[in-house]
Amino acid sequence: MQPLTSRAKAVDRKPMTMWEKMYLPAIAKGMSITFGHMFKKKPTVNYPEKQRPFSPVFRGLHVLNRDEQGRERCTACGLCAVACPAEAITMEAAERLPGEENLYREEKYAAKYEINMLRCIFCGLCEEACPKDAIYLSETFAPSNYTRKGFIYGKDELLIPDPVTQPEEYAKAKGQRH
């Protein structure tokens, strides 16, 4: 029968020599490879102590932004939820009550805002769709968790710290890009 490809090679079945039976050349070759790798730079990064540099276009954990007075920017327009190809964002809108002018910029705000990080593909379309710059993808990793519920981030986990009352945390959460 004819072979289907021309990649077949004939196997040489000659007996091993005394030198080959001692396996010294194979051991020497293996040791040379091992010693060669011992003196190379390690590709591993000791994460908590050192952090590797990220690309300028890295997309990490979502953050709901505030303005300079500490009011929430999100107006619950729903454009981010519509733009999300994975349908990971859900929200419910509510109207601002009298006396809440210092909490929300517009009359309408997101009473409930959730992102399912198990569905999110970190594409950044929600960030591009938002007309108020209320959501952006930060330079932070999404932390690991043991339960599926732990990956559904609500408004309280996503909202950036208040710049008026917590300026240090606000600057840290803002990152270098924004």
C-alpha cells in the first residue's frame, strides 16, 4: 500500500554500539541543556513583590467613575449594556430625589449596576460607548474567587472612591492612564 504523505522516514534498526549503550552522550547532552537554563534569566515574576509592566492598551477591571465633586457620572442610559457583546452588564435606572444633587450629576442614575466578570471579554466596548465617561477599564487585575457569585461585581465594588473625602484612594484607583 502507498503512503498518504511523503513525510514517512525509514527507521534504522542497527544494534547500538558500546558507547551508545552507556548513554553517556545522551546524559551529557541533557546536562548541558540543564546547565544552560540554570544561568538564563528567569521568566517568572514574583507577583506580589514585583509587578510586570503592562502594555499601554491593557484592559483590566471595570471602574465606575465620579466627577471632581464626587458625584456619580453614570446616567443609566444603557449604552454600555447594549454595546457589550457578551451581555455581561445589567442595570436598573432610578430618578434622583430632591436633596441628592450632591450624589448624582443628572436626574437619572443607575440604582443597580452589575457586571458579570465571568461573561466579560474585556473588549472595552462599554468604555467606548459611554457618552459620560462613567465607565473605564482600569489597570487592575480582576481578583480570583471561589464562587460564581463573587465574580458578579455590583455598583459598590465598581464605584471609584470619592475624590473629595478620599483623595489618595481616588488617585490610586484612577491609575496612570486616566
